[in-house]
Amino acid sequence: MSAIENDWKDALEPEFHKDYYKKLYQFVKHEYETQTIFPPADDIFTALHLTPLSEVKVVILGQDPYHNVNQAHGLSFSVLPSQPVIPPSLQNIYKELADDLGCTIPTTGYLKKWAEQGVLMLNTVLTVRAHQANSHKGKGWEQFTDAILEAVNQKPEPVVYLLWGGPAQKKAAMLNNPNHLILTAPHPSPLSAYRGFFGCHHFSKANAFLKQHGIKEIDWQIES
């Protein structure tokens, strides 16, 4: 696990000394030594490296990383630019963006541009065994990512949370800052997108909220 060198370090420092994190660290270290694990170890905290706490405007919460080769790189829903196939959930996100904001559907699934604008693209679990979805669930990552969400919750500046699907929506209970906006919808996966993710207009709603509070809107267009 690469070190965190921005303002997240101070916010999360107490977590690194807790028993659960020490156990998590040993578990993850052993997994990388004995199994094929995604994302690469240096990319576990990519979301935190690219989006400092002070710059968070929007939070998009996923579950666990993609578990196939050359996909996960530490941002929820994003895949590496070398990946020719855009995952189905991201395809549906792009469809909603096209309908909501008129964005052109890109040919890449690399979402670094969003992260660099203040979109914290966080998974609740940050590592996974190859080809075994949810294989690192319940090992301690959830407590750590809750600490990340709590740090964002305490920010006085307005933040928008996009909580898609049941697991993400369960986090709403801990997000009690009245300065923030919580938007919920079904998950964008092909199994549930037609139940209300399509037509949720979360991207335009997020930008309208940011603009209302004098904060620069997100340019959601990903260039091909």
C-alpha cells in the first residue's frame, strides 16, 4: 500500500494505528504475495492521491474493484486507458450522461479527468482477488472507507454524494451534514439501470448544486 502524501494523511492517520487496520494491512500484504490481486498495489489509494480531501466536490461510491486483468486502477467505475472494453455499468453511466447533459459517449473508460476535478471515485472495498468479485469483502476495508466518508462528511463546503445501488445507499445514514446533497438511484449495472438510474439526472443535479453554491461545476465529458 503506497503512502498517502496529501491532506488525507492527517485525516486518516488515526485509522493506521487501529487494530482492524493492522490486521487488514497484514491480510492485504499476504494476498499480494500469494495471489493475483487488483488493482496493482501502488494504485490502491489512487482515488485519494488524485482527489485531495480539500478538493472533494462530488463522491461517487462503488463496491469493489474490477476483478479482471488490466481494468482496476483505484478509481471506482474507471478502467485503464489500455482497456478496449468499457464495462457495462460504465456504459450505462455514459448513456445517462448523454441523455442528461448531451455528452458524447467516449471510447475510453478512463475517468482520471473526473478525479482531477474533485470527484472522489471511491470503492467501499479497495482490493480484490483476480476473477473473484467481493473476495476481500469483510476484511476491514469497509471500516477504512467509512473513515474516508466521515472525513468528507465533516467538510463545511458543499459536497454532492451520488449513491447508486443498495450498498452505497446504506452509507446515507452516516452522511448527516446539512451543507451536503445526497442523490440516490439504482445501480447503473445492466441488472438495475432500467429501474431508475436512467433518467435520474444526477450529473446535471450535481452541477446545479455546485453552481448554486458558487463552486465550479464538473466537466463530465470524457474525451475519447
